[in-house]
Amino acid sequence: QIRRIKEIRVYMVTAFFSVFAYIWLLIILLGSSKNAVTPWEGVVTFLFFPLNVLLAYLADVGVCAPKIEKVKDKPIMLTPNMTPEEILQLDNNVRQQYGAHLTAEQVSSIVRAERGMPQTRAQRRIAATRQMVGGRRVKQPGVMEDVLKQIDESDEKTGHLVRENMQVMRQTSRTKVMPSSSTTTDAFQGACIEFSSSAYAVLENAGSVRLFVRRTGNPEATVTVSYVTTAGEGKSDNSCFKKTSGKLVFKPREYENEIEIEIQDDKKQEDAESFTVHLRDPVIDFADEPISLGPISSAIVCVIDDDAPGVVGFPQETVTVPEDVVDRLASFDVVRKQGCCGRITCTYKTEDNVAIAGRDYDEAIGTLEFEDGVLSAKIHINIKANARYESTEDFRLVLENVTGGAMFDPTMDGGSNSKVLTVYIEDRPDAKDRTKGLIDKFSAVNWDQTSVGSANWKEQWKHALFVNGGQDASDEDKPASVIDWVMHIITLPWKLLFALVPPPDYCGGWVCFFCALGMIGFVTAIISDIASLFGCIVDLPDQVTAITLVALGTSLPDTFASKTAATHDPFADASLGNITGSNSVNVFLGLGLPWMIGSIYWAVNGPNDEYTQRYKTDSEIPGNFRTSDSAAFIVKAGSLGFSVSVFAGCAIACIILLAVRRFACGGELGGGTISRYVSAAACVCLWLLYICLSIWKTFSEKE
């Protein structure tokens, strides 16, 4: 498997700052004010932290990149607090992409594969730490391949589509747009023959009427269709037309043909009459090619004995359109009654009510044309699949500005100046049942196992006292191993100490936050002193202890967190961003905040007796901070210059290695066996090189 960085611009920002952070240390401690931190240096160091976050955010949203297509809606992620509307939207999205035939079980598996809530860096680090010390396990999201296997077992074709989509997501990781599977709506389905319009009108004195017939399909085929006329409803004779029958022949590359019916003028005053022309028995000369009649296989011809241009309106004042899984094109009829002489036009537009254009439907504005003798026309409006749940929304379709002597029906909504059709968009008839099915599937997920906090103090003490947090035997996790028991016994005093921190359900979590900060400060002070004491015992300088024992201990949770992220996430962003982001935050926040506070304190209060006694004769401190009344926050660089130079070189080499892997192997992580092990060995060698050179430099200066 290969893991590729999706948000490459965010990675470039964090990678730059992870190296620049240590170069900035050199500038401060060896350049501007040697071995001392002034207030402006402390403030600037701290301000690099929000600058780093801001630039990473701007890169994430695409501000720092060329204009690309933006994602209109934020994708819905699978969470324990989803509303029925969000669940229905997830169901819609999956069915639009992979087919409406999917079962609730298949939809649930696909959602967990593509929309599972990603774990944060804090969650992964906590999970890694607890795994090391035998604490309560944080349930990890299912590995992508395991979920895909479940989909394959129920529907191999759908599983293949999901895999293709995940592969496209990885290959198009430079854009913010999630690619959707292309569907061909114009796919060839055989030949089809139908009328161009379902209704025609003609005056009695016109002599004849022409009905146009069109065909689709293979243009090289010869197609034949029969036609016959029948009298209108309630009519037994054919006094208004000449009964006609015959055959139409479509030659190769002939897409439209016409039927001409003779109209008989009986010179009598009468109401409008009608007759119907039917298409029958389509035949194609290609034996293996299917052929059928289209939806408009019959056309009604209305014979009118007056010269009025007619009255325009809708057949009804309201119409209901059910929502579909995908966007659908709804057609609305506009009819012309009481005359059809001449060409007339009218404008149409949509107006929002509860339904909003762009969200629930696409706005439609245009002009509708009725040619001479045409009795009906259609307006097409795209109705969006918006995952409505037990709700109905409506908008209005308005006709205005009729021309050609025609008029609007004054008895219907809108009066004589306009015509209004109210369109109601209803939720899918099966929306409630499908949502309930998905809720049942999602409810099987044990969300408590994915949480890192405790709901009450009793539960917190239970997690601290028992190995693996006292998880029940019914849990899916493996029973505690020997290592789990050993680490649990060793770390039990610390677990009991940290169990004193109130759980996060008090005061909105603020009590937990500040108590946890206090515990972190307490543990940091103890670890610092223990590391110094250990160095004194074995005769190791503080610099060597810091870059080996202390650094290794604090980095192990991050290492396991990055490993977990690389295993479970489809991209490499979390695993590599965890490293680059951690480096820069350690300097800009971990050092910047105390440096800013310390430098401001000494600048305001000046030197005291202890400060003067310690640094008055120290030649490594700048003279203005030894002999004058000014003071600074003293931080001796020691071998920092050499150490940072080596670190920067190794870090740049590692970044280059990842860049080479991106183009040579298709991703920064994973790949073939040889490339994986060679890359891992190279990174380990870079770490050992940095450790060895830094230790050598420290001992050489000591001698």
C-alpha cells in the first residue's frame, strides 16, 4: 500500500517552519543577542506560532494556490451525533456515486470506508501512550482494506467501484474537489422513434397539418414505422380530417421525417375537434439492434375553427415533485387554449419561497415560444437531491409578458397579467425507511470505545486502576498481555495521580484543562530534574541527555501515533504533519511562550542580587546585560550552533527523500518492499548521524 500527501501545500508550510524554527534559534542565541533573549526576540518567537497556523490554514483553504474549483458543501463525516437529515444526505451521496440499488449494510460499509471521522493528533498520541503503558485502549477506525473486504463480500462490483474511487482520490490529491464517478446519460440504448410534440393544433381552413417524427440510435440503420389516424374521444366519424395510414421510412443519417394529414373544412360553426395519430410497428434493418417507440408514440391534433391566438396558462395551479437520489430534471407543461393562430411568446422565471435557488433547485429564466398551431410547450427545471427528511419545500414558476395577441387565463393564479404555478418538492417516499435502516447500522458502532475522555470520576478511577482500563471480556480487543501487565504496574502510581484531574464534563472542560496543564508542568519539572541527576550519575552532559533520553521518551508517543495514522488513514498527511507540526510548535510555543514571559520579566524588573552574582563575571553574556542595570533572559547556546546545523542538514535530506519518493514511488510512505526498507534505513541513519555528531561535539568542547 502507498500513502501519499493530499494537502501538499499545507505540508510544505509545516515542513518549512519545522526547519526554520531551529534556524531561528541560531539567529537569536548566536546572532542578535548572544546567549540572551530580549523581549522583542521572545515576542517574535511566540508570534511565529500563530503565523505558522495561519499560513497552514490559508494553504489548506487554497488562498495561497492558483484558483481551482471549490467544494460547495463541506463533506459530511460519520459522527455519533448525526441528525436524520445528515444521515439521509450521506445515503444520497453514496447512492448517487455507486447506484441506488445498494442495501443499508452496503451503504454503511462505504460510509465507514470513505467518511469515517478522522482521528486528531491528540487522539492518536493518547492511544499510542495508553498502548505503551497498558491503559484503556482507544478503538482505532477500521483499516481501509478490512472495510473494503466487507463490501466485496456483499457486492464485488460495488467494492471495485469504491476501490477505484479511493484510488482516484489519492491520484488527484492536489485538488480540493472530491472527484465523482462519471455516468453517461447519453449511452446508446438502441433505436427509438417518437413524435416531436404530443399535441398539435390547426385551423379548419389550413388544408393540412404536418406532424414531425424523429428517431435516435444507430444513424447508419434504415428504420420504418407505421402510422394510423383515429377519431377523437366521443367521435365516431372523421369529418374534420381525412383518415390516413401509411409508413414512414428513415434512410441512413435521416433523423426527422413528417406525416401530412389532410384537414377537411366543413364550413359549419362548431366547437374544436380533435383526432389522434398513432405510431406502430417500428422495424430496423439491423437484426441485432433493438428498436422501440418513445414516450410520445401518439400525437393529438386539435382542429380549431376560429382565428384567435389563444389563452396561455398552466394545466393546474400547483404541482408536486418528489425528490430523487440524484438531481432530476422536472418538466412543467404550459398549454395554449381557445385558439392557436400565429406565433406567440411569453417569458418565465422562478421565484424562491421555502425552496431556495441553488440549494433546492436551479434557477430558470427564459422565453417560451409557441409556433403557429402548437398547443403546448415545456419548461425544464433541475430539482436538486437535497436529502429532505419529512419536509416539503416550494417555489413558484411565473409566466409573464405574453406577446402575439394571446392572453393569460384570468381565472387562475396570477390574474390576467401573469400566471403562477406553485411547485412543491417532497422528500423521497422511502427516505424515512432508508434513514432508519442506516441509523440501525450506525448504532451498532461502539462510540464509547473511540472516545479518549471519561464521562465521570468513577469511570476515570476504574480506567486508572485496572489494566487496559478494565475493559470487559466482551470487548473486541485482545486480552491484556504480559507487557500490558508489566507496564501497568510500573505506571500505576502515575495513573492514580493523573486520575485526580477532574473529567471533562465539569464546567465545560475548563477545570480539566487547567488541572491538566498543572500536571504537565509538574511532570515536566520532575523529568527535567531526573534527567539532570541521571546525567550527573553517569557523567553525561545535559545536552547529551536532552537529545537522547528526554527526546526519545517524549517522541515515542508521536512515533506510534504517526505509525497508527499511516496504517489507518488513506493519505500521509496526518502521519507526516504530526512530525513537522510538532517540531515547529515545540520551538515557537514550547520555547516562545516561556521566553516571552521570562524576557519581559527581566526587562521590567532588572537584575537582582542572584542575577548579578551569577552573570557579572560571565564573559559569555553580552556586556550590557552584565555591567548595566538592564537584564535579559539568559539562555546559553553551548554547542547549539553545530547541533542545529547538523539537524537542519538531516531534516532537509529527509524532506528531499520524501519528495523523491513522491515522484518515484507514487507516495511518501509505503510502496514496494525494497523502497520501504531502504527509506526506513536512510531515515534511521540520519537520526543516528545527528545523535553521534552532536554527542561528539559536546564531549569535544568539554575536554
